[in-house]
Amino acid sequence: MDFGVLSTAHIGIDYVIPAIQASEHRVAAIASRDADRADDVAAETGIDRSYGSYEALLSDDGIDAVYNPLPNALHAEWTRKAADAGRHVLCEKPLTRDPGAANDLFDYCEERGVTLMEAFMYRFHPRTERALEIVREELGAVRHVEATFTFQMGDRTDNFRLDPDLDGGALMDVGCYAVSAARNFLGEPDRAYATAVDRYDSGVDSHLAGTLEYGDGPTAHVVGSFDAPHTERYRVLTEDGRVEAADPFGPEPDQPVSLTWVKDGEEHTETFDAVDHYRLQAEAFADAVDSGRTPRVDRAETVGNAAAIDALYESAERGESVAVDAE
């Protein structure tokens, strides 16, 4: 599969482009609104073709699919334009914070015969798959999940992550991983309660902490923040044990990782060789396109995450618990 990349975002340059190039697939073109920037990145990364507009890349008949790492507020617009051009779309997370808009995007792509997948790369890491398997097959009922992703923004007040017009905010940028993990272990929540801080007076959250509530008793606590040192972890507490992992969302491609789980007081530690989960993501996406099968990160997962994110924001704005609505 030949990919085109919309924009010269660092996540693409540092992670996704090398991952695709290490697979049997190819990055054939890259586009930027700055033609010189596109030329420079293409030369640096060994990409054949570069374009000074996203429209020009989408008109390239040699492109099968696009990777869309544009700012959050542009995901929907350029996913639609890619679908109009007949290109399959691997779109960075979060696809959108609005569950209705997410559903509409999947409908739009289906009507045009293209595959859409949200790029939650950590879902493709063998450790993530094993953690879900342990919770599903080895342990008893889940009682509580804690999931956190934080880093310090520092004084970078011009960062696009702080721009409300681009759908910035800590929950959208990193907290969405915590929400995704909680939902994958517990399913869809009924209600959400959250508090948020806007330390930069930017119009978006620099820190959001929330609780997802389930009708039969379990809860999840999720945190996304630009105001605390880099921390990534989740812990799943069950009626008979727990599962926990450090750095579960963004381990480097050359970083071995481990998973600890306890059942009835007996502790187990499993180790995993270094793996590039961005490469596994690209390969899984391409396989889904080629086979016509539903991608692992499917409509239900994306819409469910958007619904939980939207409810957490609504709760933070209203100062009270709100229902989670995926409609």
C-alpha cells in the first residue's frame, strides 16, 4: 500500500513515516501548506513526491491511503476530502470529540467505499493485547481502573495543543489514551464527572481529571495533563487481583516493556521484546483495507471514546455528573 501523509507533523516524521517504511508498505508522498517544508521533509525521509497543498496530494493517483496527523479540528474536514478522492484514511486520535460527528464520518467513508481507522497505536502493542486477555480470561470482575497520561507543557504557550480553535486541551491530546484504556477494560460508562484547570488561560484544559461510572458499580479514574511530569500508566483492580503497566501508551520502538499482574496474592511479571507499535498499526490498517475486514479500532471504539470525552468536558463545564451518550 502506498501512503500519502497530510502535513509534516512531528509524530509523522519521528514515528509513523519510519514505521511505514520499515513495513512492506511505502510512504509515496507528503504534503504541507509550505512547499519548501514538504520538499525538505521528503528529502530527509526518502519520500519520492512532495506537494505544497493537501489537495494536490489527494489528487495523486499513486496514493492508496492517507495518514492524517493534522490538528484535531481538521480531522473531519480532511478525512472527508480524502474519502472524496477515494483514499483510505488512518487518522490520528482523537478523530473528534463529538460522537455524532464521528458516526457521520464513518458513514461518509463507508458510502465512498473507503476504510477509516483512528490511530490509537498502543492498541496494537502485544502488551496491550495481553493485558486485555488477562483481564478477560484470568481475573475476576473488574472493580476499578486508573489510567493517567501527563507531561509538562512548560512555557510553550504558543503550542497548538492550547488552541481552542484547533480542539486543543489535555484530555483531547493525552487524556484520550486514558479514556481509551479505561473503556477497553471496562466497556462503555453510563455517567461521567470531571474537573478541569486552564492554567494558561488559553480556553482549553491544561489538566482534567475525571471519573467514569458504571451502572453495576465499577468506576474508572482518568487523568490527562500538561501540568505534571511525564507519567503514563494504568492499573486495573479486579475482585481477585490487579494488572498494571508503566509507559503503556508510548513506549519507544526499541524499548522492551513489562506487565505485572496479581491473582489471589500471587504476582506475575511478563516481559515483551521491543516492538514498533506504529508499524503494527500501519500493517493492521493495510490488512483491514486489503481484506475488507473491520479494523481493530473500529467505529464502536472510536464513537465510544468520543462520547466519554464529550461527557467529561460537559461535566467539567457544568460542575456535575452527566450521562454518557454515544448517539
